[in-house]
Amino acid sequence: MQSVARPRPVDEASRRAWDIAAQVVDPEIPVLTIEDLGVLRSVAVGEDGAVTVSLTPTYSGCPALEAMRDDVTSALHAAGYRSVAVELVLAPAWTTDWMSEDGKAKLREYGIAAPTGHSTVRPAGAVRLQLAVKCPRCSSLNTRELARFGSTSCKALYECRDCLEPFDYFKVL
């Protein structure tokens, strides 16, 4: 499974601001940074020192987006940037393909099954088959979906039939 790398800025000033913004953690899954999650799209520092950050939410109604925006702004202000603008970019839509492999490993260590497979546009009439979801605790494939929506809309609630533990699965989007 290959994640899609976000293009890092070319100029030094924007790279420095990117590195600061990239450390902001996701408010719903605090082991992931917004860079791990793939919602950090771009960072640019203008000649006047103003920083513009672009974020793509995991979905347009994401309740964590306001917290992410505030946290990015606070982190950059704390680093000395006076003018910070955080923009939302809704197209192209975010996909789990943008998550880093490191981020997926962090999810598993945290007890959330990472998304498996790639988000792709399917031809008309194609049917997506649900493959087994591996338990992040015992690695068993003997699992079942309990609810299509888990602790957040991005996740489904699963149960392992071997260790009997419930867990979240980050859905492929």
C-alpha cells in the first residue's frame, strides 16, 4: 500500500513554516499529526512574512477542522509569525491514500485499525468487496463490523472474535 506524499515547499522560509504546522496533532486522534493524516496540503510564506496554510478536511463536515485551524494558527504565532491565514481546500477531496505509512503505523499502535487498500473511482456496476479487517491488538482476521460509524464518522466499530476486544477501523475514503 503506497501513501501519497504531499509536496513540501521549495523555499526555506515556507519549509520552516511547514515543519511547524506539520507538528500539529489531530484533535480526534492525538497520536497523528495533520501531516501524518494528510490534511496539511500546502504552506507558503510571502515576501511580507505572512503565512498561508491550506488544509483539506477528511470530510467537509469534520468537527475537528476548527480546532486544527486554531492549533495551526497558534503554533505559527508561537514560532513568531505575526500574520497567519488558514484556508480550506475541498477539491480534490481528501482520501485515506494521503495518510502517511508512519501515520498508519501510529494508528495501529494506538489501537485503531488503519485503512487498507486504496480509494479509487470504481467503474459503474463495480461492487467493492469488504476484506477482513485485522485486529490491531492481536492481529486476528476473525473480526466483524458492529456499527458502520464508530467514535467519529471516519471510523467504523469492529469487534475481534478471538480476543473479544472492540476497536475502531479507519475506513478507506
